[in-house]
Amino acid sequence: MCSRLRAVVEERLELRWSPQQISGWLVEEFPDDPEMRVSHETIYLSLFVQSRGALRKELTRYLRSGHSTRRPRGHTVMNGQGQLRGTLNIRERPAEADDRAVPGHWEGDLLMGKHMHAMATLVERKTRFVMLIALPNGHAADVVADALAAKIVELPEQLRRSITWDQGKEMAAHAKFSVQTGVPVYFCDPRSPWQRGSNENTNGLLRQYFPKRTEISHFTQADLDDVAAELNDRPRQTLGWRSPSQALALCARRAGARPGIMRALVAADVSCCVELAPRPRNGHSKRMTAEFISLAFGQGSGPVAFGIGVLVALPCAVIQTLIAVGRLDDIGWPFYDSDHSKSVQIASAAVGWFAALFALVGLLAGW
């Protein structure tokens, strides 16, 4: 920058002209003098970069912003600050997740409230099933990773295949989450909320329960479970007017290990997926439902075992009943003896019917 140009620029800066105004004015004022040309970016850099030394540092006070530092417009310093590292882009997500072919692929985000308190929301892509996670200890990356991991591992393996998140800093500990759960996390492109549209839509529905500026920290995990249960019971046109609970139950049955998956869903507070166990309205009844099904149906039982139980117990119950009412003579039935009293015979028949009924209930629940 020549001395004449520098003097003119400094003069105009002292008049509180902006660098853009000075650059444009010079072209009009000196149309035939190429030495009297300077871009507004050069003026800024001359002010802010000491090594340039073309303009006096104290002239920065005449700028409207009053800032002592500046980066050129459109310039990004790639120093790693503010960026998530080691991420998987959404384009690397399996095709089965993109076309919603199988359940188990989730979309996640934070729903913010007053005083920057938040909850985590997870939506299953195929069935639109919702899970809400309370974050009473804030939404720092480690806290979110631990809370999501604790919730997602409650699901059966067939229903935890991947999570898609936006570029939020709350998932900076995504690697920790994946190590704990074995579930990969895929990240959307910046400023592309439509890439996780199911979650965006669900967060809009949740605003019916948690309007903006709501103090979310006042809600417990049990409160959030009740809200999720209401959403999951709503019929959806995109699901053929099934509810997300019904759609998830249908997918779980088709996944293979029918009774095992049903029990795991109940243990994860998804008891509304089991037709024989109506949806509980509070956390205590959910735990009771889970314990009852676990104790009643065992950990490794299946429809075949209960079917055999029905085939054995039902004929026994019928024969015992006929003997008790005197319709059959002594046919050598092992539990029949003419010396047995009528009350013993009736009790034997009752035990047989109870065993048959228990096996039948187990068969229907497992199926």
C-alpha cells in the first residue's frame, strides 16, 4: 500500500467510514489511478495483522464492531475446535436403515427447555417408536453418552442396530457410547435436519407436552415414560393406522426369538407391546409386569414347550374330572384309587386344569 493510498484510507477511517465504503469510494474517486485501489479485506488485514503494519493499530477503534481481531469472510481455520472427530457420515449408514427395511435403527436429538435443561429423544425409524431419556445431570457429552447407553442396552439386540444424530456437541463422546453398546452412531450433514425427519417430527409432537421454555428438569424418568407411552399408543397413518407399540411388537415377533424378545421389551418398559399385558400407567406396575412374565415364563422357554404342556396337561385334567364326578370306572389311572376321598379327586382335577390353563397362557404369550 503506497503512502498516498495509506493516508487517504486512514483519513476516511477517522471519519468512521467502513472498509467496504472506502474501497468502493476509491474506485469512483480515482477511476484512472490503479495505485489507488484496495479491497476491504486488505484494509481489515492491515489493521489487524501487526506484521503488515500498513495502517495504524489505533484506527480499529473507528470500526463499527470495535473488534481487535477479524477473520476474512468465508475463511475457516481448520484447527479442530468445534468439530466432532472420528465420526461416521450418514452416507455410510446401511441401506436397510435408509429404506426402513428392518427395525432397530434410531434417530436421536435433544429436546431443550428452560435454563438449557434438556432430555434426549430416540425414535425408531421403521415403527416410529419413541423413547425419552431424562438428563438430570446436564447434557455434557459424557453424561449424554452414559444415559443413552444405559437406555439402549435394555433393548434386545435385534432392536439396537444404529443411531443417527445431528452435529450437536452433546454426542462428542460417541466413540464411548459405541464401545459400551456396540451400536454405531452416524452423523447428519451440518444444517440438514431433514436427514433425521422422524425425530424432528416427534420432537414437534413432544412440544404438546413440553412447550418451549418449559422447565424440563422438573420431570422425572417416570414422567417421561408415561409421555412416551401415550405417543406410542397413538395410531399413525404411515403405519396403516397401527400404533408404534403395535408396529414394534409385530416386528419383534418376526425377528425370531419371539418370547425372548417380548420379555426383553417388557423389561425395557415396552410392556404395551405384549397383548396379554395391558400397558401399565406407572413405573411400579411396569416393573411388576416384567417380573411376573419373567418368573412365569422363564428365560429360555418357547411356544413349543408350552404346546407340549397343553397337550399333556389338558387330557390329564379331563380324565381326572371325569373320575372325580364318577363317570369313569377304575381304569388303572395312576392317580386314581377307590380309597381316595372325593375331595382328593376333585383337588387332583383342579390341579390338572390349572396346569393346562397355565400352559395355554404361556403358549399364547410366547406366540
